[in-house]
Amino acid sequence: MVQKLDRLKETPSQTAGPYVHIGATPNWVEITGVWNEDLGLVLVAPETKGERIIVKGRIFDGSGTPLKDALVEIWQADAQGLYNSPQEKRGKADPHFTGWGRQPTDGTTGEYKFETIKPGRVPYKESRLMAPHITFWIVARGINIGLHTRMYFGDEEKANGECPVLARIEHKVRVPTLIASRSEENGMPTYTFDIHLQGEKETVFFDI
Amino acid sequence: MSDQGSFYQRDRSWHPPAFTPQYKTSILRSPQYPLLSLENTISELTGPVFGHDKLGPLDNDLIRNFAKTGDAIGQRIIVYGRVLDENARPVPGALVEFWQANAGGRYRHKKETYLAPLDPNFGGCGRVITDEEGRYWIRTIKPGAYPWPNGVNDWRPAHIHFSVFGHAFAQRLISQLYFEGDPMIWQCPIVSTIPDKQAIERLIAALDRENTLPMDALAYKFDIVLRGRRSTMFENRMEGN
């Protein structure tokens, strides 16, 4: 017998199921009075630094139907490229921006929508910079383990061209699945990031 | 030497695969291309923090946190345990959220149509933040089993859903807790998406007679393990780590 490594195995994942909102956004499903507000609905305060943007989109299954029961979480750096996390050792992030958001997809249209700020660039290895991006985590009925992906910004062509993570994608034809197009809606810069679980336009998902 | 390195690679043969035809909804919702393997960057090594000040006194008491006229109906239970990482170290400050059906197997959700009645005193959500030793506990009622549209006669075993935030977004996890001795576990198409029996057993809470509250509530022990990080022996620290 050799010595033991004394390591544990990660708790295995199970689907979030159709009623994930009861736990994550109870007020949204009319379970009121338990907690004051659903966590992660609001990212931006009046004092938050950075360009206000809307990030929205839908999540499509293999038949092209949008998911109406999914939950989307985002995690991003502040306008300076700092994360509001104890693990962030490079400096102090904007105290008025948590960087974390959570929204259900709409029960009728399937759309999710975040009001946030455009993040700054953050470093990869050897001081190379990644392009500005927002990390996405998607769970729903029928998804057995949460899906990680990233949204990049369509108006950051130069930064995207230099991004070491985008450069890792062997099939260049798939890079656009991670890039949101910019438009203007009601006077707000709006990025549309549709996610495709299957099919020709299947989004690049990460094993991180 | 400290745990500042990247996370151990996730064992994808231990977790359920995306495509599991016995669970029909997974067929059109499972990515078909391989996942792109990405060494952790600072975007995954960081994560949001939730302070104890976010929580109210009844947040971990599902018997009372929605109650209007009296306690929720059902078998009273305590679920307790620790959140650990793969290095067997406690994870303090972890937010754990729970949701479940009531004692009749009915969820309080606008899209739920099962004929079992709602309990006016049961909402079905709870949450807790682990203490310095990674411990948590909640009080609730044992949820009922219920039928669901998959096969014509498929039933879910009694279960409590849970969601965990550790210290990094790479640790994000959602899963389900089952109860010791329930024969329904082994008939469930969602449970069986997990290919390894030992892995399934890790989701079964143990009945703990020693921690029952006499004349009040049964106790179940349930530990949760999140991904662990490498130690940075001889390793150059990553920029921003």
C-alpha cells in the first residue's frame, strides 16, 4: 500500500430543474416576504464607475426554441479591470460594483437582460491582456451541469484580436459565437448575446 | 506554499454528461461540440462574496420563513453538514441556497401543475452562509416524491435542490440532495444521469439519530465538496493571482 492522498471528490452536479427560481429568485416567482430582494438583480448603483450598458439575449435549444426556464449568472471585472473579490490581489475594485448578476430568462419571450457596466481588460499569463469579457454561467432543466461561457464585445475588435483565450479556439468559424453585437436601444448601448446550446451556431462552452 | 494555484481539473466522468437520453429534456439542451479546455484565469479564480448581513434570522428555517398561520406541514427535519474543498479543508463564507417541494411533492411555482395541494405555510426556499469551520444547518420538512412528465410514469425521489458559491466562480455548483433509504433514488432518470454509483451515493444524506431533536425533528447529515486548488510549490504565481 502506498500513502493516501486524502483528497475528496467534488460533489457531483445535478440539473437545476424547472423551479430553480424558487431558490434563486423567489420574489420573481411570487414567493414574497421571505427575503427582501432577489440576489444579483441589480449590479449598478448611481456611484458605480464605468459606461452603462445593457446585456441581453436568449438561449436556444437544438430546435431553435428559446429556453423560458433558464437562469443566467454573470461575473465580470469593474471598469478598471479589477474583480470585486478577496481573491483579487492587484488592487481594490470599485466598491459600488459587485460584478455579479443573476437573472431568469423571461417566461414568455425567453429573454434575459442585465444592466451593467462595460468591464476593463484583465490579464492572462505573462502580463498579456485578455479582451474585455463577461463570464456567463447557465443552468436550466435539461442541463446536467452548469455551462460556462464568455461574452466578448463586438466593438473591441483590436482587443479581441489580441485575446489569448479567443486565440485558443481552433475552429475560427466558432469565434463569433462569443461576440455580442452592439446597438443602441432607448439611448443605452445594448449588447445582444444569444447563446445556442446546439446546432451550427453552437456557442463555445468552456471546461475551466 | 498556499492554495493560490488553479483549481484541479473537473472530473467530467464523475459528473453527469450533457447528453443523457433517459432524461429527455437533455437531448436538445446538451452541447455537442467538445468543451474548450481553459486553464483558469483570474476571471474564474475570483468570485462574488456574500456577507452574513445579507441574511435574515429565518432564512435557514423553511418551516417558519414563509409561515402565515403556523408551521409548515410535514416531517420535520434538520439538514446539517460542512462545505469542504477537494483538499478536505472547510470553505467558510460559502452561500448555500436551497429549494424544494412541500410535503405533498408540490412546488410553489407559477408553472407547476401537479394536483397535490400547496401548503399556505410553506414557500420552499432557504439559504445559509457557512461559518468559520464551513458548517451550515437548515430546518425544513421532508419533501414529497412527485410524478413528472418524462416517461409516462416517472417519479422523482424526495430531494432538496441546492446551489453553492465557494470562493471562486470556477467552484460554482448546483445539485440535489436525496435521503438515505429511499428506494425511489434508484428508479430516477435524473439521478441516473450520474454514471458512477459512488458519485450518486455522495448525494444521499445520512440519517443521524444522534443529532435528532428528541420529540421534534429528525436530522440528516450532508457534506458538500467544492473544487480544490493546487498549492503553488515552485510555481511562478500568475499575474493577478
